Amino acid sequence: MARGSETPRKSSVTSPEAYAAWLGDALELAAATVGSQDVPVGALLVDPDGAVLGRGRNVREENGDPTGHAEVMALREASRSAGSWRLEGCTLVVTLEPCVMCAGAAMAARLERIVFGAWDPKAGACGSVWDLTRDPLATHNVDVVGGVRAEESAALLVDFFEGRRLR
């Protein structure tokens, strides 16, 4: 994507197979949190041609950073890779439905789409608790594809929280 590009570029990669493969990569990133106190969430930012521009995992506890969500980490890396904060045509792939902060960041970056695994019935902002990404009053809307590899994504979270309860 060209620096300062004014023409939004639509993604050419929109298949369920691509989403599932990318979610597999995000699940690997989420698994990398094992051993830390961070909730196992992983994210990738994919450009319109399917190339990964950014990767992230939760690092809130590790870095003592309230914005250290996987999505924010992936967006930061992708912006550096693209040379721009505008990430038109790009897709955010994440293992858990984004929260208000992360959905807002995706909208601010002008993403085309968010693909996620598990729904978040407590803090999700892409259709479960709130639906910020498709709010008619928003200046930019983001397409949402939820529930991709949901069982695997949810299993990581269930294992993490069960382990915390046992401690």
C-alpha cells in the first residue's frame, strides 16, 4: 500500500479458507502468551493481497500497558510496515472479538474488515455487546466476519481462565 494513498483499495482475498488459515496464525500468536499473565489473544493485520503486515499478542501484563491488546500491537506493526496509519483494504484477524478500544482503532485505521474467532459476550464491540464497527453514525464502517475457528479460539481462553481459577 502506497504511503499517503488517497484511493481506498479493496481486499482481493476474502475467502473463508484464507480467513481460517490466518486465524491459525493468530492462534499460534495467542499460544505464545502461555507462561505470562496475559490473556491468550493473537492478531494479524493482512494487506489486500493477503500479505501479513503486522502481528501481535496481548502484552498488557507483560508490558504494564493498558493498550497492549493483540489488535493494537498488530496495527502498530502494520502501520510501520505500510508507512502509513491508513490501512485501507486491510483485514484484522484476531482470536477474540475486539473490545471497544480495538474496534475503534480498527475504524480509525480505515480497515476494510475484521475477522475473529470467539465472540466476547462481556466486552465485544463487533456485534455481541456493542456493534461499533457498523454504527450508522460512525465516520467509517468495517465489515465483520465472526466465529471463524471459534471453538479453538474459545478453548484457549477457557483453558487460561480455568488455570487462573485453580491457582
